[in-house]
Amino acid sequence: MREIPGKELDLANLLLRTGEEFLSQANMAAAETAFRRAFELRMTFKDTPANCSIALYSLARAVHEQGRLAEAEALFREALELEEQGDTPTLRTIILHGLVQALKGQGRATEAEALVRQALEADSIGRQGRAAEAEALFREALALEEQGEAAALNRAQSSTR
């Protein structure tokens, strides 16, 4: 992957921060627009899979908050696919949590539960014989939701640097 040019990187980062601010103000449409543009920039300039998946995860959150659960589900799934290229377990766990919430919101709790089990078994941490650690990370992400998803996202961003 080539490195995203500084000017575009700055703009993408600014758009992500702006989107988070819009989310905190419950301006979901503006947040969606900011996150969508940040994602497009990151993809256009072939940023790292982790950074692209963070932007897409943020977009999925804004879409989810607007009640467009099927669309949010598709975005969370796409973010998971991107993250798999980057192999960032903490970020994967956070994105997975968003997907689980979208499924549960659509009344698909059984599918959500199965997805959690499957992810724990298939996750790279699980494949390394550290399934308990993978489960602990998932539980940590669930707990972070209570503190606000922005805190979880910030932590994921820190782990990709």
C-alpha cells in the first residue's frame, strides 16, 4: 500500500473528528456525510486496511444511529473484511460488536450470538490458542460501549499506530 498524502491524511483525520463531534451532537446526517467522505479519501489513496476500516466503522455507526440497520449491517460486514487485511484484534472486536448490535436491532439475536461464537473460534487470537484472550477482548469492547463508542474507537485507533 502506498502512503496517503499528508494533505489528504489531514483532511481524512479532520473529517473523522468532525464526524465524531456531529455524533456527540446527535446530528447523524452530518456525521454520516463526514464519515463517508473520510472513508472515500482513505480508500482513494489506499490507506492502511485498519485506517479504512475505522472510517467505515464510523460510517456504519452513524447509519445505525439513524435506524438504517440493514445498511449498517452491510457496512459493519465490509469494515470487518477490510480489518481482516490489517489483522488488528481490538479493532475487529469493536467492529464485530457493532455488527452484533445491528443484527440484534433487526431481531436477529440468534444470528448475532452465533456470529460471536464463530468469531471467537476463527479469530487469529483464537487460532493461536488464546481463545480466552479473544473472549476477554470482546467483553472489554462490550463494556466500553457503556462508556461510549468514541472511547472504544479512540482505543482502536491508538492500537493501529
